[in-house]
Amino acid sequence: MTDLASVVLLAHNEAATIQREIAAFHETVIRHLPHAEFIIAEDGSADGTRALIEEIQPRYGFRITGAPERLGYARAVRNAVAASHGAFLFICDAGEKHDPADFWRLWERRHDADVVIGRKTNRTDQWYRQLMTFALNVYIRALFGIDALDSDSGMRLYNRRVADDVFNDALFFRGFISTEIVLRAAAKGLRFLEVPVSYRQREGESRGLPVRSMPRAIRRLLADSWRLKRELGGRL
């Protein structure tokens, strides 16, 4: 029971794929993890995603967190973390961008670090999104001095100390919450590592940050990262 896992799938407007993806995670992961809890964090979808999730809930026995209105990615993540009970907490963005089998790459390293990040490899998404990921991590490494190549990856594994301690901090990043968690964990002396995972472009329209919103997101990142740098002081 000390290795009890909470598996969280984050979903927003995923009607086209959510039932198939839930089934894949159940078959590939949940069936092979005794006493695992399965949580679907549905964040105010407008395309019927929640109804489709509820339709198959009796079959797979997962729990649903979230509300009919959208809370935003950061709040959806934090609410799911607060609802979890596992000694280890696996979080993954929905949209069939990640291979459920890669869960086991992270799981086998669960005792080696407090945060295990799935570093995206062999990416097939748009070149400008790959460039933004590269630039983000170069900037984060330069400002904070941490050795991360994919600090904001949407597939990661936390232990309970991170879930109970770091997630209860006064988080304020308006985007890139996963990066903020890594930085705060490192400042507390917690360890992180990265393992390679596959990553593919979702079918249909991207749910990622729209190109038109990127300049504002970059400005926010600069402001938030320097604020965090001042807060952490010499701890990083």
C-alpha cells in the first residue's frame, strides 16, 4: 500500500478522444496497479466531454473532479491534487498526445526523485511550439540554475511530499504551473529528474496556447519568474 498511486487525466474539450483515452489508460496502467485510484479532472468543457466521461464512469470506476464552469488549468490541477490520496501522483494532459505505456517509464523511477518529469522526445507538433519549449527551458536554466530540459511537460509523477507541501504554497504563475512546481520543489531541496517519453500532435485543432496569445504569455512568464526569483532568494 505504500506505493498506492493516484492517476490523474486532465481534460478540457476532449470529446473526440476522451472515452478512448480513458479506456487506454485503464487497460495499460490502472489494471496493473493494485489499489490505484483513477481521477479524471474535467475542466468546464463546452463540447460535451463531461457527459461522455460520466457515461463510462460505471465501467471504469474512476472519480471526476472539476466543475461545469472552467476553472483554468492551474486550478484544475490543484483541485485534482487535493482530491488525491496516493503516495504517488501521476498527472497527464489528455488529448492522446502521450502514450499511456510511458507511465511505466516514470513509475520505475519513483523512488529516485520527488518529481519525475516525462521529457518529450520525437515531437510531431508544430515547430513554433517546439521552439517555445526550448526557449522556455533555456531561460529557466539561466535564471534559476536548474538542469531541466522540459520543465513544463504535461506528463509527470510527484510523490506525496510534493503534493502536500509544494502544491500548498501560494502559487502564482498565470501559466506554466508545472514549471513553478519544479522550481519550488528544487528550492525546498527536493529532487527532480527527467525521463524520455514520446509525444505526438493531437488530432484536429490544437488545445495549446494560441499563437496570438504567445506574446502575452511570454510577458507574464517574465514577470512571474522574476517575482519567484525574488521570493526564493538564495534557495536556488
